[in-house]
Amino acid sequence: MTAGSGERRVLRLGRGMAAAFAVGSLGFVLGPFPGYLGLVGPTADAITFFVASLFFTAGGVLQTVLAAPGRDVPGAGRAAWWTAAVQLVGTLSFNVTTFRALLVTLDDPLYDRLVWRPDAVGSICFLASGFIAYRASARRGVLPVRQGRGWWQPGVNLLGCVLFGVAAIAGYVVPGTGSMLDLAAANWTTAAGALCFLACAVAGLVASPPAVAAGPPDTDRANGAQERKP
């Protein structure tokens, strides 16, 4: 494979990754809104989450493929690999939780074990991957260096991961009640976190070159740039 064809392949994979993360994020933005639920019904709403999680996983696979060549490179390359790998585990956990949510109701005594637990695992993985990405990004202390294209993405991505974590806590179903700790908080933090991921994905799609677009853990520099990385 020539250098030119290899670069074109990376660009295609990067754009595909950004598109997959964008579609997945959009699903998690729409799904929590009561208006959307009222429009399509509970079954279609649950399917929206499940399909969106599959797009997250597709993006995660592409991101892992893109990060793999740098996994033994100290610094940005290794951070990109660990961010992608940990995030991929999180997306697979979301596949499990959203699929089981199609079959298990809130008043089922096994709901927390079958649905909430993989959701919590996925949220923890996203939070860990977001932290790895942000830690590897260009910063002055805890604040990002406002320089270069996509300087804001690691911070916005990490915020999205934090919001997903809050959503997982709020979505815990209190045993014996069939009710979440805070349904409204679970919904709005899920949507807000997905908006953060969507912003990073869209930025990756419109950027030039789009080789390492964006995903839940921002991937604008994920593949060997000097400043970071999910």
C-alpha cells in the first residue's frame, strides 16, 4: 500500500467514524425527550436507543482501528489507543443495556442487574476514556490550551462523559418501587451528554482533513497528533 493510498484509507475511516458517532449521538439526543417518546411510542423509543448504541459501537471499532498503529508509541499514540479501547468496551455495554431495555420493564426486580448494571459499566468506561483523552490533551494546569483546530473537543467530550455518568446514577431503579432515582435528571443529562458528543462528531465531519474526526471521546487528534488522546 502506497503512502497516498494509506492516507486516503485513514481519511475514509476517520470520516466514517465521525459519521457513526454523529448518528449514534443524535439517537441519544432524541430518545430521552418526552415529545419524541409521545410521537413514536415506547417500543420505537427503546429501539432508537438500541440502534444509536450500535452506531456508537461502529464508531468505536473504527476509532480503535485508527488508533491501533500508535498503541506502542509513548504519549499521544498510546493515549489514543487506550482511550479508543476503553471506550469500545463502554459502547458494547450500551449495546447490552439498550437491547435488554427492549425486553425488561422498570418494575421487573431484575431491571437493575440486567439493564442498569451494564449501563453503569458503559458510563464508567466512557468517563475513563474521556479522562485519558483530556489528560493527554494540550493543557495549562487543568485548563485546555486554546490553540489549534479542535482544542475544545477533549473538554467537551469529557463533559459529555460526566453527564452520561450522572444519567446512569439518576437512572438507578429503587428496588420495590419501579421508579428511577430521578427520571427527569436521567433524561436531560443523557441528552446533554449526547449533544456534547454530537458537537465533537460534527466538528470532525466538517474539519479538513477529517482523518481523525470525533467521537464520544474526541478523536480530532486521537491518532498521533501531539496534543492528545479518546
